[in-house]
Amino acid sequence: MSKKDYSKYSKEELIKLIKGLEKQRYGLVWEDKPEEVADRCSTELPVLVEDKSKEIITDKNLPTNILIEGDNYHALYTLNFTHKKKIDLIIIDPPYNIGGDFMYNDKIVDKEDRYRHSKWLSFMKKRLQLARNLLKDTGAIFITIDDAEAAHLKVLCDEIFLPQNFIAQICWQKKFSPQNDATYFSDMHDFVLVYAKKAKTKKTDKGGFNLFGLERTEEMNDRYSNPDNDPRGDWTSGDFSVKTYSEEYDYSITTPSGRFVHPPAGYSWRTSFQRLQEMIADNRIWFGEHGNNVPRIKRFLSEVKEDVTPTTWWTHEKVGHNQEAKQELKQILPDAEAVFDTPKPVRLIKRILELATSPDKPSVVLDFFAGSGTTAHAVLEQNDKDGGKRQFILVTNNESQIASNICYPRIKRAIGGYDYQGNLDTLLFEEKLTLAKLKKCEKIYSKYQEIRQLNADKYDELKGELKNNMVKLWGAKKNLTHSPGLGGNLKYFKTDFVPQVLTDNDKRVLVARSTELLCLAEGTFDPVRQNKKDFAIFENAHQYTAIIYDEDAITKCKKAMQKLDGSKPISIYVFSYDYTYYEDDFEDISNVVKIKPIPEAILNVYRKIAKYKKR
Ligand SMILES: C[S@@+](CC[C@H](N)C(=O)[O-])C[C@H]1O[C@@H](n2cnc3c(N)ncnc32)[C@H](O)[C@@H]1O
């Protein structure tokens, strides 16, 4: 890099430089490396083209999901027109930049590349800026990352989403067994970085991103029981003493057996003496089975908060691990593993969906580094589980045919169902270990061995297990299993280009190629009238979209509109060289809710992005 000779700068140039430095508060400084895919947008404009042959429809009442094949910079450009402030949740798993996993200007960036962090930051900044525009004010972004770029990504996100919108940096335990050949530490975790578009300052704030609690698990509920047959049901007990000392709360309690008890030194009881008497009368204090123990408070399962506050520690038992992700992909697409080896587990993405979206409200989930399509799979499974109406929009390039040979077939099979070689497990032996049973340990073990030998030839594999004090023996048989389809609809688009609009003819070209963009923006995909050069009409269950490619076809299009269902609103996009709205022309059609000139409506968005790019 050549050194700059400031002595040759003019006074104006130096003032500009100083002003720039004054503006810089703190943050990352890197050499911005030009990117060909971004530069392409100064001479051409991105559009979308549908590949009709890949459309999947199983149930019109379910949301229409979208898969876009192409560079995500171009896809995000188009989504800025179709989905500005419409996305509820973004989940991305970008290349980690660990050397060999990240392409810049069509070249793999390796570990020795001196500019590898600069390239990665330039790449991510452009995409995150475009992505931020898509989030609703209640939306959030979850980004998986590891140590290679975690620190840089955090500072970059502070710049783009602002520090006050930082929500958490979650630690996900991606591996379950340590790597003993590690030079120093065996790396067991990745991070999930979370930013809201607009974070609440306190839980009760209206508006902003809302984090839902986690469903209580059976395991949590198992800690409750009812040893005294309390009519309020299962309970567990908690400490009646607290560490903050107060003289008033330091009194003697007589247990039912007649013993006097005091709080431990430096502690006092949790309530006043009078409140304790009320609680004893209400059978809310537990002195143990024989009434002789230090008092404890009974906490009833029926009274605990319904869901659980999530923590930033996500174990592999709860959300899966790398190996599980590979097995999932292998199960649904047996040949995929050889091509793609860095998927995320479905359970990890489902945990994010559970926390950041609700089954009671339709929501749109975007993943613009979709890879093998785990996010799609997780959205379909989560909707199936809780009856939610989440829609996914996935974007992936076609590196090693990942879009066409992995992501799309995976979604297709998840929607339609598939056969796979699975394990059918039969429980052959089960024994709970208690202190009393330890004496009979040898007897239990020889019984276990006996059953093992008896079944050795009957199963493909015998699996022993010791978990939660239970000894189990499973017999596993490989069998052809069918995974039923989760249902859903999909449209497949590819990014494409038209020339940058410089002439009136370029305007006509962009409008002629804008049908998919407009249908996607409005969510109306069913043609009422199509394949004509002058105008087209599309619909969904709730509305129509009319696209008038030629201003001379307004009268003809109006005639067609008069035949439509008058209770459904119509959005109209009408060709105009000079941004005119033609509002008067549609005054007599009462269900028209929106009229926009094209290509101006699209160009306006694209111009803003181009300005943004220069910042
Ligand atoms: C780490 S993988 C994501 C894996 C994904 N989470 C899964 O479970 O399968 C990143 C993916 O992003 C894709 N990708 C990388 N750069 C891209 C770009 N500029 N545009 C679109 N996709 C890109 C790669 O092809 C790769 O499949």
C-alpha cells in the first residue's frame, strides 16, 4: 500500500479529511475492497425471474415460501423493493472466513490473504445494510459466527444496528466431544449474535422486538411431585432463608416435631413471623416427611410462570450439534453430505423461531445465506408443530450446485415427504438405579448381559444407555422409514439483470421484466390474466394486483377490473415515463387502494441503495 503524501493535499482536501475524522467516533477501520457483484449494479439493475418448473403447491391456505437462487447482494437489492420493513426475523449463517470457506470476486479467500478480514467486512457490511432496511421495527437478526470474525462482526453490527439494539451473544455448544489433538483448547462452541431493529429499554415497553419465553420441558416438570397429596397438585420446595440479614426476620420457628430452628448465621427468614403463620395455615410450608426439617416454601407447578426465560447458554442436548446437522441432511438427501458439510441443526433454528416468532401471528423469516436450506426445514417443522403461519424467504448462490441440488430438493422432500433408511429402536431392558438397588448391582448387570446375549442375533445393533439413573438396553433395526410431508408451497426465483435505466426504452425493458418483483411485493401469484404484453392481473385470496405495461392499455385493463370480485382491493402499477400517477383514470373503480407508476417505484428504491453504497 503506497503512503499518502499529505503535503500535496489542498487546503480543502485537508479540511474534508479532518471533518471525516471528527465524524468517526469509534469502530472498525479497514480497506474497503471493491466487490464485482456490487459494482455490477451501477451498470445493470437486478430483477427476479421465476423458474416455474420448480414451483411446489400442496395447500393454497399455507403461506407461499420463496427460494431465490443468486448472489444475496442482488437478491437483497430486489427485496428492498418487495419487502422493505416486512421481515420479522432474519437468521443467517455466513461464511465464517476460517480460510477456504469464503469467496470474494469469484476467488476463494484463504488464510494467508492479507486482506481477508477487510474483504469479509466489506462483504458483510454491504449485505447487512441492505438487510436492516427489510426488518420491521419489531424484527431482529440472529447471526451464527465463530472466533475468526466474532469480534469484528460485533463492532460492525454495533455500527449498522446501533449498540443500544444489541440483544445478546449466545454461546451454542456445537460439539459434544472434545478434540484431543487441539494445539491449545478444544473449540466446542459457536456464537449466535442477536440484534433487534429496535430493542425495548424495559420488558413492559410497547413496540420494539419481543422475545418469547421457551416452552417448559417435561424434564423441568419432572422436578415437581406431590408427597403430601396437596390438592393444588405437584410442587417443589425452595429455601425459606435469604442471605440479606434483617433483625425482624430473624426469629425462631418451632417445627411440627417440636424442634426450634433458626436461620443460618448471617441469614434471615424470607417473610415476617405473621406471614409465616398464614403460609403454614395454607399448607405452603414444608417441614419434611416427618415434620422435623428446616422449613421450605412449596412452589406449585400450577403457579409457576408458563414459559421459561431463555439463557445465553445453548447446549447441544437442547438445540443439536454439528454432527446431528450432518445426519439430518444425510437422512433427507443421502448424497448431499459429500457436497456440503457445514449445515446447522434444525433444532438450533427452531429454537430461534420459538424465541423470535409467534405461532399466533403470520411472520416472514429471511435467510440470505441459506446453504442446504436448514432454515426452510425448521420453519416447516415449527409450523407443523405449533400450527404457526411462518413464511420463509431463502437466498443462496449456486456454489457447487447447492441451490439446485441440495437446498431445493431438501425443501421439496421436507414439504412432500420422503423415505429414508432409519433405525427402529426397541427397548429390551430397563432398570432404575436407586441407593437401595446398588446392593443388587451384580444381579442387575448379569440380567442386562443375559438379555444382551439373547438378542445379539435379532438386531442390527444393541445399544446400552445409562441416563438419569436408568439403565436401558435398546435393540436397533435398520428399516425403510417414511417421513410424512410437512406440506407447504414454494416459488423458485433466480436473480437476473436488465440494463441500467438511461433511456426511455430502458424504462420499457425494466417494466416488461418487473412482473415477478411486483407479484412478490404484493404476494399475489395466481394469474387472472397473463401472457399479454399490455397488462396482467394477479390475485391471492385477499387482493388483486394489476400491472399495466403500456399506458395505452388503461381503458382495456379497467374493463377487465370491472369483472373482478369487487370486495377484494386492487393495487395498480402503471407504466409511466414521467412518474405521473393516473389517479383520475381509476376514480370510478372503488376497490382500488394503491396506484404506483412503474418503473419509478422500483427505480426510487434502487437509487437510494446506490446512494447508500457510496457511504
Ligand atoms: C455456512 S453456509 C450456510 C449453511 C446453512 N446454515 C445450512 O444449514 O445449510 C453459507 C452458505 O452461503 C452461501 N453463500 C456464500 N456467499 C453467498 C452470496 N454472496 N450469496 C448467496 N449465497 C452465498 C454459500 O454457498 C453457503 O452455502
